[in-house]
Amino acid sequence: MKFNVLFSLIFLIFLNAKYLDNHSCNECHAKIYEEYQSSFHAKGYFNDTLHRKIADKVSMKKYDCATCHMPMADNLKDLLSGKARPDKFNKMHTDAVSCYFCHTIAYVKKAHTFNINTKARQAKNYKPTLYGRLDNPVKSDKHSSTSNPVYAKKVCMGCHSHKLNENNVTIFRAMQGKEKNKKEQNSIGCIKCHMPEVSGGAEKIDKRTRGQHASHKFLGIHDVEFRKTGVDINISTTDKQLSITLTNKMEHPLIIQPARAKYLKIEIQHKGKVIWKNYAKEPSEDKQGYFAYSFKKNGNTVIIPAHATKGRVYNLEAKEKKTLLYNIPIVKKGDKVTVAFYVQLAKSDCAKVVNLSESNLTQPQLMKEEIFIQN
């Protein structure tokens, strides 16, 4: 709670600053604006059903998610304390993770509960200064521009790092930290994967003839082609044992968000007939092939982790390789082993708690599939 208050106090400095809403960026940055509109940075309380349902399940009074999901709110302190609710008529609320917010982060402070985004100071009645990675940016009548090293090193780490709840339980972790005896993760890897360079300049009128810009689609798990790239699957058999090696190629853990699950669906076919599979009804039956968070509150299982007193995650860490072994019938020549890796954007128990069981969010989305034919 003290970090929420600290963030709110810092934010109060900027309440009188001029705010450029998302649509105003379209005038000069049409291509980037189009990309952004298709991204999940453009989704928030009012247009992301799963997020809204979970936030309301946690509290119908306070909006604890506002720090990262509605960061430009002009009444952020009141949203966090419960004195105000999200307002669909307030542009600073409906803009979600806005262009203006990301491009005015001056510094990211690492903290225990969650990291703190410190915004740039702006003198009243002066046009704002927007930060980025471009050297010698084009001048604009709407805002000043400058390059800031935080946009290579730390800009993503303000929100996409970690979050501990009121009981010091980790409920979100996307950061590979020093605790794993590896170099601490920064934003360079995030940008390389999730914001690849695409053709076209950053401005509608490309005054400096820059041939490329960083995509603002923020590619992720919702993109069919992108999600194929995160994990490699290797299959082998020996006698009555099936070996599946999963390699996480990403710079962050396989499972980040507690609402999601990723799992293996494995089938062995002999002459077109399934003779073995890794689970009968539910993917979670296969304990080694089901990756997800689990939480408890005072010894009882809970699905929404905001008030959990204990939590764990079965994960594949950044760049980690894990071999899973299964006892199977003898595989004969010509038998086919199919290993499919799926993501459930809202795992079944979570969807049930927030009344989304019929949503397509619970439907498994294929990430990758490999087929092995026994020689």
C-alpha cells in the first residue's frame, strides 16, 4: 500500500500538465497509431473483459490495477483508495496504457512490491517533452522530443516486471532477476522481440527519411505466428519411455500471468488409433506438462490471488530447458507421436470464478505442434 501512495504522490506533480490523448498522436504518427490500436496496451478496464471481471472480483470499491492499467488517470490516488471508480467519459481513463504515459517515463525505480515509474516534470503551460530512442527526432508543434537511455534499458520494467500482493505473495513475474544468478533483465530484449523493426518512418511525413520504426503492435501471446517462436519441442522414444524436451527461448518465464495456463497435449497413434495420451479429461491431470500459478489463502485454494497468503508457480524459466519423461506402451515402427503445446488465455477455474466460462478466452489456442514418426 505504501508504494501505491508513493506513486500517487509522485503523480500529483503532473496533474496540471497538458495531456495529449491517444487519438491526437494519429495526426503525425498514423501508422504507429494504427499499430497501437490493435495492441493490448490499448486495452484496459473498459475494453478488456477478462481484466475488468478480475478487477471487479477483487474489489468493487477500489481499482488496485490502475497503477499499470490506467496510469494516466487524473485521479489515480482516488482510484487506488476507493474514493473513485473508472469513468468511461474520462479520456485519461479510457486511453488505457496511453502513448503519452509510456513516452513520458523519465526513470524506473526498482522496488520490492512493484517497480515505480517516475514521470517527467513538465512546466505548466509549456508543451510536453516526449521521450524515445530516436536520435535527433523531428520537431513537432505539439510536443518536444528527446532521446532517453531509459527507453533501451528500463522502460518496460516499470510494469512488466513483478507484482507482490498485500501478503508479500508474488502474483505476477515477467522479470528474470539476479536471484537466478544471471544478468538482470532489461528492456532491450523486450523491445527486440515485442517491438521488431518494420518498414516506414515513425512520422506520417518522413522528414528524415528513416526507413524503419519499432512496431507498436506489442506482439505477444495473442498473435498466432508470434507465439510459435517462444518454445522449442524435441521428441524422442526409448523402449517404453517418451522423452519431450521443452526449451524456453524467451528472456522471461513461460508463465507470467496467473489467469493463464500453458500445457501439453500428447497423443500416440498406432495405425490411426490413439493408444496413449497424457491426460484423460483435463490438461491439469498431467502435472509435469501443465504450467500455471496456484494460490491459497489461509490453507484454502483461491483463484484470484489479490489476497492470497501463499502462492507457487510451475514454470519454465527464461532460457531454461526441461525434459519430461512419460511411461508409454512400446512404440512400433510407423507409430505417430503428436505433441501440441497450447495456451489457455483464461484457465478454466479462473473463467468460472469471473463468469466467463462460455468465453472463447477459455478455448485452447495452439502455440506449437511437433510430430514424431517412429522409425
